[in-house]
Amino acid sequence: MGPARGIWSLAWRESRNARRRLLLYMSSISLGVAALVAIDSFSSNIIQSVKEQSRAMMGGDLTFNSSKPLTPKVDSLIDSLSRGGIEFARVTTFPSMAVAPRTAGTRFAQVRGVTGNYPLYGTIVTEPAGRWSELHKGANAIVDPSLLTTLNARVGDVLRLGFGTFTIIGTVKDAPGAAGIAEVFGPRIYIPARYVAETQLLVFGSTADRSVVAKLPPRVDPDKFIGPLRHRLQNEQVRVRTVTQTEMSTADAIENLTSFIGIVGLVALLLGGIGVASGVRAFVARKIDTVAVLRCLGASSGQVMAIYVTQAAAMGLLGAAAGAALGVGVQFLLPNLITGFVPVDIDVTLVPAAVLTGLAIGGWIALIFALRPLLALRNVSPLQTLRRDTDSNVLRMRWTDSPRLIVDLALVSSVVAIALMRARTPEQAFWMSAATGAAILALSLSAALLSWAARRGLRSGWPYVVRQGVANLYRPGNQTRAVTLALGFGAFLVSTLYLVQKNVLRQFSTAAAASVGNVVFFDVQQDQSAGVDSIIRGGGHGVIQTAPVVTMRIASINGRSVTDMRPVRRGEPGRARWALRREFRSTFRDKPAASEKVTAGKWFGPAALRPGPGIGEISLESGISEELNVKVGDTITWNVQGVEIPTRITSFRLVTWTRFEPNFFVVFAPPVLEAAPRQYLVLAQVRDPSAVVLLQRAVVNRFPNVSSLDLTSIKRAVDRIVGRASLAIRFMALFSFAVAIPVLFSAVSATRRARVREGVLLKTLGATRGQIARILLAEYSLLGVLGGLTGMLLSIAGGWGVVRYVFKVPFTPAIAPIMGIAAAIISLTLLIGLLAGRDVFRETPIAALRDS
Amino acid sequence: MLIAREVTKEYQSGDQTIVVLRDVSFTIPQGAFVAIVGPSGSGKTTLLGLLAGLDTPTRGTVVLDESDLGRLNENQRARLRGEKVGFVFQTFQLIPTLTALENVQVPLELRGTPGATERARDLIARVGLGARGHHFPTQLSGGEQQRVAIARAFANSPKILFADEPTGNLDAATGGRIFELLQSLNSDGGSTIILVTHDATLASRASRTIRLLDGAVVEDTERPAAVAV
């Protein structure tokens, strides 16, 4: 038997009584690991599912789309490609009011005119079965079941779309790429492409998307295939999208969704690390005698370290494994929670990479945090067998102790490295590490301040129990720092999550409440606007806003043509491609709307509002101005239906998009666009909910091409999603609270032994149960108040940072609720403190005397 | 052989220097049975710690079996203890999480000695606890615990055994039996035994007595006759 095996078996046997306790300390990291494993596994499942289903979601390997009818050049390109063996299917998507004459029901819907070979991948399952193949046999329609419900219609009924009449022959049971959220904007109606014209809805300027999906021969890479054609298509205002792009952008969206939760998991893991450190500190104090004996018996400090590091590593790994198992459990539950958020059917499978990563990160965090207190065991002198010093004196380490410095450095760099690994950008990782470091520093400082204040402030006139409790805060081996850190960090995390949730979600609810309009009519032609207006007013309803809409594209910025620019991807510095190439639906008005506020420059002055020569003025939404990388004073030349119109940016506006009112990226000074062909958007206010349908029906009967949207139903749908999101965040906050509990237990247990010994001694000397309870109460309530309040203040700073810089919305601290969180933390501390005190009451004085 | 040369130990307490041992010198030949006696605070335990290499003197040297302890670092001293030194303490100092047998095995396992379990079993039997090897320290009486500690001290066949008040926590009869056990191990195995005690009767049974008072040796008597006991 070599020494290594000897050490191993000694480590195993020696841990006999401590395994359960050590495992309890290590369980601090379990929840953090669980969060990481669950999130990683689940997002990997989603991304895998997206990969498998992306062709079906898109309907092909490639899509071309345009908001305008495809030009002859594009059509001839498609023709020549299809002669080359590539299959194409066409889908024209446009909004329409769907009317069921039998029941007089109306509903805003998304119509998809499809060619006979659509979809090229995947199948559309209908109810009754097999109706998809019947679609093209006449003027038929296959609709989402929700349409039938709202129209009170059934299969076999006639459906009117614009000027066209169709027969509903079935409902969609399962279609590729079905996303719950899309249905908010109207149920889908599939009709044969050749009947689209009959609706007469695709008139000038109306909202429509023409897309062509292509199926490439097997083993042809869509990106390589389209590469040489991309530029030609873009010049024809056709956007090209490949299946790999779809996969990537979906993956991006999923990562956005999960990275916030992942960061919370990571912070929970760090909090767990602090729990491990304080738990192991307690463990180490219990091992002083054993280590001293081992040293007497010839163990080197390396052997001593080997024994305890082995124990800690094994238990840390077990704690991480328990967390990983829990994480896998959560992973299998998640799909039920997020159905509707993700556009694919999620295939939940075990992801070994995620589990192993979780184990590795968790095990490492546990080990590195345990190592710091364990290092103190190196210094335990064999002399302790003859003369035992106090625990804190034995375990004291010098600041300059080099292994300690190395461990500290490893600890910090591990945290930074893991943050870099998890965060989406190095900047995010930096801020995350900096915030964690600042929080720990602030908490340590406030703990030091409390110790100092307790020492200075202690008055001999106070009752004995209070003096004793307060003195515990600064006496040698006190737990002030450990408990303040654990508590404060827990409070910080929980309150920050709460504040972020409150501030971000408030944007939606207050904004929705503030808007007065509830029905919006769009695609109103120039000659129809007066008619729509009179129908609304005639019904006794209000017209809140009538906004002209002019479609246009950017021709040049500051004299430089868009075609000569090198656009960048969204989020990168420079001019974003999507913003340069998009079709803008702009308006003109003389006053800012209620939902917008000028943030830079000045709104149009009297000169700009007067027709005359000179360059026109525009106001840009501040978000789009960042994407376009322009400033006030820059010039933009617009291509408005073939006419170039030069303009100068004179202001930026902050727009509350969530107010459900017609809002625009670009607002023109009226004289500039007054001559341009336009459509109108009309926002009406209908007080009686039951009158909404009547109004919609009245308008669609007279103007079949005008679509209208009941905003109340959209608000309700958004509220449902917001509700689900807030539930998710509340769950995360609760989860962090759950993490804080074992950490707090570990922190308290670090000095539990000293408190018990002391309490029993006091009891022996005649102290009553009540007195001992009050001593503990004095100490723990001060710790709780300090930790809770510091955490609260930190969370206001942290919440402000996240809300302001990550979510980019204004921040207001919700003082009362976070005071509530602080109160909960304080009660929890008291409870845990008194639970520790229970042992004092349980033990008899004689047992304590015999023990010492 | 154990040599102490002008060993002095001082502690700094604030700006005061407390001299615990001053210029202690003696030579103890291999196989001797020496008692170090003296009243509380005379420096007995400090001296024991210095002789065993648990601590280092402020001045002077300790040579243990030809190794100058002052020239060794902490880990080298630990190795030396593992190989040549055994300890018996007043408070037994058994590792509470290990059984009696496992406690005896510890020094062997630290060195990676083959056949640790057999040797430990043999030692446990020699101290008369053959049937109780699987008990934990808390399940044993004080006398039994001290016998386990002695078995552990002899696990490595040490050249020298230090015993700090080994009978201090035991009644007279049990203490007597422990002392006899030490004596027999001394005469059978040839280990040097250094015993620190208050107990004058116990001390009188050693072959040599070194008496300390206020940190200095005030008496050093040999009693060759006692060896025959």
C-alpha cells in the first residue's frame, strides 16, 4: 500500500461523521448547478429542434421575399432556376378581415395564398384529415380553428375575404412553423394562390408579403448556392433568407431568452460558493484537533491538505451531481411552461455536454471556494495537541500567505472565466464580475462597519443580554462577515430580480393602460379615409388619430448612396443592414403624438411647417437613429415611390411603442410628403366592447379592403405573455431565495459550535432559556438588519444598472416591496439563528462540561 | 539518543518577554525511561514540545537521533516524527471519527507501510484490546482509550516516545496499569520513554528524573535500580 492509497483510505474513513455535514454545505451549489444544467440542456434541445424543423418552418431551403410584387427580372431568374431542377412554391401573405356571412362574424386574419406544391418540406395536417390536397380544387380555404370559434362558423361555411368568396373545407391541425405568438395578429387562412386576385386586397400600398420558397437538390448548400445571386436579388428589393440563417437567428433569440436566466443561475452558483466557503470554515474548525494529532503522528502539511481536499472535492462533486440531476428534472418540465414562446415542437432529450459542464463548473466552484478555508489547516501546529489555542487563532492566515493569494487569484479568475464563458459579450462578463466583486466588497465593508460600530457603541448601561449579543458581533471568531455576506448577497439577488421584473414589465402594463384607442383600421386608401371616419363617428365612437402612411426606402445618407455602403449586422458598430434596406412606413404630422417625446434636437419649427423651397425636415425614432448611426443634422434622401426626396434630421424621439398607438420610425414635416401617394391608419376609441365587432363589420362591408384590429384582444394576449414572463422571473427570484437558505445555514454553522459551547456554559452559570434566546436574538437581528438593508441598497444599484443598460427602460425603485424582501430575509436570519440556539437548549450542562 | 543544548524558549507578550525555559541542557541515551517533573507553569509541556520537534526553541539546539531539529523544516520534522517518535497525551487525542484499530493504523498509512492492518491488529492485541478494535473512541473507557493511544504511539516502533501526563485523566489503578504498559514496551522494544508528570510516585518509578522549576533544570537524578522494577 503506497502513501497515496493510505491518504485516500484515511480521507474516506476520517470523513465518516462529517460526510453528511460537508454534503449539506456543498448542497449550497446544487441549485446553481441545477439552473445551469436545466437552461443549457433545454436551450440545446430547442436549438436542435430548430435545426431539425427549420426547413419545415421556412417551407424550403431558401426564401425570397418582398413587400412588392416581384419584378419581371426576379420572375425570369426564378423561371431559369426552376428549369435547372429547383422547385419553387409561392406564398403571398396579407391581412384581411374575414367575414362569415351566415353568422355575420368578422375577424382580422392573415391570409396566405399558396401554390399547389406548398409546403415543400413538412406537411399540413387538417381536420377533417386529407383536406390539404383538396384546397386547390376550387375557391377553398383552410383556416386556423380559432377563426371558426370567433366567427361562430363551421367547416362548409362561406368565407368572405375582401371581394372574394371561399368555402371553408377544413381547419389546420398541425402546420410547420406554427408559433403561438403569431396567432395574436390574426388566425391563418390558406387559400389557393390563383384566387388571391379575386379578393382585390392587393392594391397599391397595401401590406403584403410575397415570398418564394425554394427546395434545392440534396447536398446543395443554400448559402453557397445563393451567394452569387444575393446581390442581384437585393437590388430588386428582394430579401433572401436561407435555412441556416433562420437557424442562426432562432438560436440567437433562444440565447437571448436563456442568457438572462443563465446569468441568474451563475450568480446563484457564486452565492453557493460563498455558502460552501462559510460551511467549510465551520468544518475546518472542527478538524483542528484531528489535524494536530495527524501532524504529531508525522503527517506533512501536504498530506493533511490531501486528506481534506479529497473530502471536499468528493462532496463538492456530489453536491454538483445532485444539482445536475435536479436540473435534468427541471429541463423535462420546462416545455410545459414555455409552449407558445418557441416556434418549434421541442424534443426533450438528455444533453450530456450540458450535464458535464454543470458538473465541472459546480464541482470546480465548490472546490475552489472550499480551498480557501481549507488552506488554514496547513498552519495547524502539532503543538495544539499539548496546548489548544482558540479556533480563530489557530486558523488565522496572513494576508501575504502565498498559497492563499494563489487561491484567491484562482478564485477570482475562475469567476471571470466562467462569466466570460456564459455571458454573450466580454463586456457583459466584465460588468457581471465587476458587479459581483463590488457587491462582495460593499458587504464586507458594511460588516466591518457593523463590527466597529458594535465595539464602539456598546454601552455598559444596556441590559446584559443585549450587551452579550452585540459583543458577539466583534469578538474573536465572530460570524459578522460570513453572515452579512450570505444574507446581503441573497437579499441583493432576490431584490434585483424583483426590481428588474417590476420595471421591465411595468412598461407593458402602464403603457397599455395609457392608450385610449382600441380599434385600429389600416390599409385605408386616400379616397376611403373620409368614409371610414364618418362610419366611426356615425356609430358614436371617437377617432383618436388619423395618420397618413407613406412607404419609402433610404436612397442615401449624407450624400452617400446606400448601395455603396458597407452595412453591418445588428448590434455591431456602424449602419445596420436591416435598417438601411427596410421599407419604411412613415407619416407626417405637425405635432408630436402623446406616445412620443423629443429627446434630441427640436421639433419642426414654423418654417419647416410652411411649404417652401429648401430641404425638408424629419424626426427619427431614437432606436432607429442608433441602428442607422446618424445624428441630428445629418441628411437622408428617401426614395418615395421612385421620387427622391432629400431631408435633414432635426430631432430624435423616444417612442413608447407599447402604447398600442400608430407609431413611426420616421415622422416628416407635413409639407415634404403632402403630395406623396399615401394610405391611412385610423385609430378609433370604442367604449363598449360589444360595439367593436359591429363597427368592424360596418367598415368591412363598405370597404372590404380595409382591415381592422381589435387592440383589446392583442393587449389581452400580450398581458398573458407578460404574465407568463413575470411568473418565470418571480420563479427565479423565489429560486434565488431558496439558494440563500442553505448558504445562510452554512454561514451560521461556522460559529454555531462556539455559540452552543458558550450558551451551555452560560446556562451552567444560571442563565435562563429566555436570556439565552434574547442574546441570540440581539445578535441575529442586528446581522439580519444589516445584511438585508445592505442587500437592498445594492439591489437598487444593480437593478438600476440592469434595467437602464440591458433593458434600456427607465428605472424606479419599488421601495415597499423590496423592504418586504428585506423583512423576509431578516425573519429568515432570526429563524436560522434561533434554530442554532435550539442545540443550546437541548444540551445539558453536564454534557457540555464533559465535552470540554 | 536525545540531546538538549542550552534550550531557551521565550514568548513575546505585548512589550514583555516571558522566558518559559532557560538554558536547559541534558543528554538522554537510547532506551532510557525519563520522567520530567515540576509544578504547573514550570515549563514541562513546553520542553516536551521542543524535544519532540512540535515547536522550535528561541535559542539552543535539540538533537533527536542525530538530527538537529533546528535545521529541519516543519515537513521534515513531521517526517521525522512519523518515523522515530511516538506520542501519548493526557487527553488521549484519538481521532473521534476513526475506530480504535483505524487510529492505530494512521501513522502506518501516512508512511504507506505495507501490512498496516495486521500490524495494527497485533498492537491492539498487545495492549489487551483485541476484541474492541472496531469500537469508536467514545465507546471506550478512559483507560482503554489511553491503551489505544499507546498502541498507536508504538505503531512505527519509535525510537523515542513522549508521554504528556498519560495517567492524568485516569484513576490510580488504571494509571498504574498504563504505566506498567509503558514500562514493558520500554524494556521489550528498547524505545526511549520521556514522561511528563505531576505525579511524584509515578516519577519515582522512572530510571531518571529531571525536575524543572521556573523554566530551569533544578535536579537531574538517575536511579539505576529502578530499571529493574
